[in-house]
Amino acid sequence: CCEAAAKAETECKETSCTDTKKDEETSSSCCDDPVCPDSSTASDIPAAAAAVVDAAAAPVGINTDQLGITNFVYKRTRPFHTQRLLGLLNLWPIPIKENLDIKEFSNQDKFKEEDGSVSPFVGVLRSKGFVWMAPNKWYGANEDSYRHDTAMYWSHAGKHLGITSAGKWWGTIEKDEMKLYFQDNEREYERILSDDFVTEEWSDRRQELVFIGTSISQERIESELDKCLLTDTELDYYRQDALRNYQLTLAAENAE
């Protein structure tokens, strides 16, 4: 899929936003790039924020500052516990109207739960990026060990929220092999190694999500997402399972 990714670089700019109906989608994205060409980095945010305002039909003459539009990038270097993350997403506040009213959407009273609590995602108008999700089961029936090697693309806009496959992480192949896909673009190869390979242990596996919204709390959003990350104990088990999975895969390949 890495070869397909290199060819698709000029063809695919963003995974299509898929309405998951509050469930995880695992369909293929428009390209199989281990690091999809849609780079959800801080440099995109000002233009993206302006686009969000346009899409939400902001009053004429009102700019993003006046509407309280802010943004931040959530970055972490350990996987999400899949069930905890999906449980959190099932509580995502979905606006009723097809066309968003920014002021109404940022009104927390409209999204209060029966116990009076308010989702930290109230006011988030757009979010996108890459997520790393841990397998629920590494072996046997209904195993989903593919999650260890698969980059998932998170795309949310208004009423639509989807998580789809974005291909494999670059860290699933050797760097010499990876470099072959960048023979005509060595600068991009170096950028990926410098910016995306965030740990020696896990290579480019990471959480990197851009959030754009009005009156949003970075602290609350990060806190809720952090609760979905593997704990230290869970991460130790993850290491053991990942190593065993690698050894079994290598043995199977050598037996062929």
C-alpha cells in the first residue's frame, strides 16, 4: 500500500467524511497512504477555521475572533483503548439542524445531559487527523490485530463524524524500503522521519488531531481523550502482544 500511497499523493487530499451514525467505520480511505497527504497540522488551521465559519453561515461582517473561533492540536504517543474511545464518541453532541448556527451550537444549555453534565465537545465545529487504536483482541476468532499497523483517519464536520482506514503506518516497513517511494521527493521523506516518527519505539504511530470550534475547552477535550489512552499497565501488555504478533508473522513468512 505504500507504493499506492506515493502514486496517490497528487490525487488524494482528504479522506471523505463518513457519517458513522456514532459507530466506527473501517472502510478504506481514498488512498492507502500510511500518512495520508491531508496533513492535519497547525499550519492548516487559520484557513480551515475560516472555512468552518463560511460553512456555518456566520453573520456578515463577523470574523473568527468575534465568534470565539479557536483551535488546537491534540498530540499523544500511545494508542487509544478502542472501546473507551468509541464510548466517548457515542456521547458526541450532534446538532439537530443540517446548517449549523455557530452561536446556537456553542450554547451549552442546549446539550446538557439529564444529570446536568455537558460534553466537552460542545462547540467543536471541525476536527480531523490521525488516530492510533489498540486491538481489542490480538489472536483467535474476531481478532483485530490489524489495528496495530493501521493508521485511522478521524474526520468530523458538523453532523458527520467518521473514523476510516488511512492505510498502514510508515513504521510497518523498513526505512530503506520506505525511501524507495520517495526517490523523486527526498525532502518529503526527510520531513516524515523528522516530524512524524515521534518515538523510537513506535515510529510514526501517534495521535494527531486538530480541533476547531467556538468557546471550546482544550483542557477538557484533552482530559477526556487522555482517559481513552492505554494506561501504563495496558501499554505493557500491548508491548508484549505486539512483539508476539511480530514474531508469529515473521515465522509465518519464513515458513512460506
